[in-house]
Amino acid sequence: MDEGARLRALIEDQADRQPLVTLGEARAVVALWQVLAAGGGAEAELADDLAGRLARRLPAEG
């Protein structure tokens, strides 16, 4: 299994969610994934998908 397929399998695992990060950490992760997505490459689409999934769950910045 290649790295992209392995990461996709981890993402698709719908186990119980756990509160593991602060709101600021989650926003930083979204920003980092967006940078990775903008850079192209094999994992760009996956990074874009992850950034969108997490960003939709975050409260709006005020």
C-alpha cells in the first residue's frame, strides 16, 4: 500500500472522535494542510480534502 492509500484509509476510519487539540492548534493544522495542498504533488489533493474536512468543523473566527 502506498503512502497516499495508507493516509486515505486512516482518514476514512470513522472511529469515535476525541478532543485532542486546541482550537488554535486545529486552525494551524488547517493552514499547514492548505500550504501542502497548494504545493502540488501526490498528497496535495489529500491535504486539500483534510483541510476542508477540519475547517468545516471549526467555529467561525470572530
